[in-house]
Amino acid sequence: MHYEQLDALRRQHPAWRLLRADNAPLVLSFLGKVFVEENIRAISASELESRLDDELYALNQRLGEGAFPKSPKTYLNDWAAPESGWLRKYYPADSDEVHFDATPAVEKALGWAKALRERSFVGTESRLNTVFELLRQMAFGAEGDPRVRLAELRRRRDAIDAEIEAVAQGRFALLEPAAQRDRYQQFAATARELLADFREVEANFRQLDRELREQIATWSGAKGELLDDLLGNRNSIAESDQGRSFQAFYDFLLSHDKQTEFTELLAKVQKLDAVEPDPRLRRIHHDWLAAGSRTQATVRMLSEQLRRFLDDQVWLENRRVMDILRGIEANALRLREIREPDVVMGLDATAPEVVLPMERPLYRPVDKAPLDSAGITDAAEDVDADLLFQQVFVDPARLVDGVRSALRGRGQIGLAALLEQRPLEQGLAELVTYLSLSDPGFEVVFDDGQHEQVRWCDTDGVERSARIPRVIFTRAAAPEEQR
């Protein structure tokens, strides 16, 4: 990321503002406990003020009176203000009391703060397996050749048959305790991140709804084009990329077979001796379902509001059309009693002006000035033309053969050592050619941290020297070694 992007995030992003706030520990601890740990998606203002009042009382008792002097209501209003953006303050459709919900910025800041804690065990194997499996799914999921797909399926079938045969003979290896802890750690982190993503998905749906409303409010084209642009699919919000991805996840979550399998697997994993079970993960799939249901309800509510908003726009446009028509009718009735000579209408012209393309003049080429070379004479200066033929040509093939010969009995050789065996014959031009060699049989490595002195004698017998970075020619690996 560039400096300007990071500076804009520092000044504008709510999560960064939260980390910079003086009362950031209070905000993160209280909002994280209510909205993240307890997975509360909507809470009334009175209940949240009561819980914050208890929290402030306990903190003032421990830290001293006056550590947090404001009232709970003031704190909540400050956190929900546009310049903070840590709480969403709204009225639900079925209530006249203010409710609160945390914004995605709270979970982003809380996740960053939790990542600062030291971990006694950091697993990597399970994440590598996950990355490998994702790559396999993408590669073969996009494969259009049936033969490639059949070859992959047969390979998997052979591997499964071999594993079945080994298990039938009693030859199988159990997952080690370290590998169990590794996979459980990744499962717990992914499960929490997935639960946190629901709040961001819901916020993105609301942003999409606002963008659609702005498009409707500022539309200047035909009404039919607007309807085709917004409602060409069943639902503009549900048919977005994020809507389709969320709907696929929600359908998977509502599957009874998948829920049953997930519950059985989770209960079995929680009983393993090698892992330290997280009590919150026992009902994580129920938390997913509750958060998904709320997000689904939000999408449905936004879609209904969008339809009503669009219907209101159509009604206003129809009303304006009717007002214009009534105005025309009123003017016609008012002019009905006026005599014809008194009704005057002006025209800009009696006939339209027609300009045909063939009436334009054709292209006319510009006359070129003639060049007269008849008066050219030989120059009076005496120029030595032998300098044009004293050019030095260095054959790179000869130098490549020399490097290959030197690498036959060793893995690498420096340029200085090579020049001791094969001194420069063409001076500086040959040295520069060594620096630009390229061949499949070896690689050229430049070490800018070390320098070496190279010497040679030119054609006049004068000794020359140059100080260059250390250059090493390394023999390339054979194809069998690369595999």
C-alpha cells in the first residue's frame, strides 16, 4: 500500500480511529464482550446503557473515581456519532425504542488487538493443506477437458482404494497430537472470522442499498432503462456477487444433513485429549445460523424498501406527467375563446438547413519543396577514416565456453578467479560482456555487498584496473535435480 492510502485510512477508517482513541480499552472490552463474545446483533438502548453503567462503576472502583466521568448514554452517543462510527444507532421496524449494533470496525480493531497476544503454539501444516486443497479445487473446477477431469477422479479413486486396503489390513497412522492442535487452532480461528464476517456482509448490503438509492435519485434517463438496470434480475441486492455468495453459504447452513454431520464432528473433536476445547465453539453453528438469519432478514427488508422507494419515484414521475398534461389542457381551454389572429407562433426558419457530406472539399496534398543537390562539393577537412574500422567486437559465445569449462569440475567460480585463468584479451569491452552473460548452463549472481579488483593490460601494454561488485558464476541444476 502507498503512503497516501495508509494516510487516508488513518484519518478516515473507524477501526483506525478506534485504536487511536483515548478510551480504546473501554470500547474494545465492552463492545467486544457484548457484540462479539455474546454474539448480540441488536440490543435496546436501555439494556445497553444498564450494562455499560455496571461496567463503568466497576472500572471507577478499580481505577479511581473519575476515571470515566461521563454517563453511559453520553458514551454510547459518542461511539455512535459519525465521527466515530463504532456503533450503529437505528430504530427497528417493530419497535419505537432506539437499538444499537456494533459496526464491522469494532471487530476489525478487536481482531488486530487479539493478534498482538503471544501464542504458545502456531500451526502451519493445516493452513498449507487448506491452501493446497483450495488450489486443487480452483484448478480442476475450471477445467473444461473431460479427459483431465477423469484422470484426476481416477487418481483420487486409486488413492482411496489404496487407503481402504491399508485400513482393512490394519495399517493406518493416527493423527499426532501436534497435528490435532494445529487443525483445531485453524478451525477455531476460521469459525470466529466467519462469524465476524456476517456483520461486515450486512454492512456491505446496506452500502449497496444506499448506492442503489443514489442511482435512482440522480437518474436522468428513461424510466424503462432504470427499471432494466436495477430490476433486470429477481433482486438487485440478492443477485449481486456478495448476495449470491451469502445465499450459497446460507443454503448450505440450512441443510439438515450438513447440520447433523457438523454437530457430530464438532462433538467428537471437542472430546479429543490433545486439544483444549473452546466452550464457545460448541454452539458456533447455531451462532452462524442466527447471524445468517439476521443478515437474510436485512436483505429482505432492504429489497422491500428498495421496491417501495422505486414505486414512490414512479408515482412522483407519473404525477408530474399528469400535472404537465393538465397544464396543457388548461392552456388550450384558455385559448379556445381567443380569435385566431391574436394567436401568434414563431418559427426559427421556414425550412431546415441540409448539409450533405459530399459538399465538403476534398483533401488537397501539400506541395513538397524540391531538394537540389547539384552544388555539393567535397569537404576541405582531412579526416582519418581508419577510426571507423577500429571497432572492438567481443564474441559472447567464446566467453560462455570459457565459463562452462571452468564450471565442469566445480559448482561455482568467481569472476576474479576466472580472469586469473583466462586473462582479458580485449580490455574493458570484454569485462562488460562478462557481466552481461546469460546461458542455461549457469547463473550469474551479483553480490553488491562485496567488491573485488580486476586487472588487465591493454594493447599499449598499460596496466588497467577496475573495482566491481563481486560476480559469481554458479552451475545450473540438471533437469533431474530440479524434479
